[in-house]
Amino acid sequence: MNATASLQQARRLAGTAQVLAIVALVTIVVAILLRGGVSLGVSLFTSQVEWSERLQSIGLVLVTMLPAMLLFEAVNRLRQALALYAQGDFFSSQASHHVSRSGVLATQALVVMIAVVPNLTLWLTDHGGFTLRIEPEYLGLLAFSLFVASVGRILDEAAQIKAENDAFI
């Protein structure tokens, strides 16, 4: 396969992946709305509890939805990079920035899942204390997200080198 055909295949793959990323984004939004929207509605419109309990319930829902919101934006950043790749813009600093930012956002989401959500949940339920929610899959995803962020930074360096080389020609 020649280089032009390979690039066209890469562009088509990026376009397909971008569509799948859009499907994932819609799915994440629906999941957030189903999980959080119902709970928020119940908390807001329940007249049988004090306002402080309602506020506490709303806070708990928002805290538990934070990782999903961060992951939504991480997938959205990858979608933006895939859109650039689908246009053939493989070595742009904008695309590499999206990949890097996606990895950073996914890392933040995992840190929130591991440390922030369990601890804020403890404090919002008046128990206090400190805990970490360490699951093997979280550690694997944390490593993966850090690698994605690193690859984005590597791609950014490659884009800068390409831009310098193009400037000499």
C-alpha cells in the first residue's frame, strides 16, 4: 500500500472513530441525565425533608457526577483531535493539544473517582474521615490516561519539529 492510500485509510479511520466518539458523548449525556437528573429532581421537589437535607442530597449527586462530566470532556477532546485527523491534519499542534488535554482530563476524572468522590461523600454525609477507593481497573485506567497525555505531548513535539522542517523548505 502506498503512502497516499495509507493516509486516506487513516483519515477514514479517524472519521469513523469521530462518529463513534459522538455516539459515546451522547451516551454519556444520557447516562448523566438518567443517573443524576432523576436524583436531582427528587432532591429538589421533595417537600418532606428539610432544605439542608435537600442541599446535601444535591451535593452528593453533583459530586458523584463529576467524574462522568470530566470523562465527557476527555472524550470530546479526543473527538476534536479525530476531526482534525479526518481532515488530514495529522501533525498539527492543535490536534496534539486535544489528545494531551484528553489524557489530562481522563487522569483528573480518575483521581476524582479514587480520592475526591469517596472523601467528599464522607464529609457530605456528616461522617468525615479519609478514604481512597483503589480498584485495580482504576489503576490501569490511570496509567492509560497518563500515557494518552504523554502521547499528546510527544505528538506536540513532533508537530513542532515538522513545522520547523516545513519552514526550511
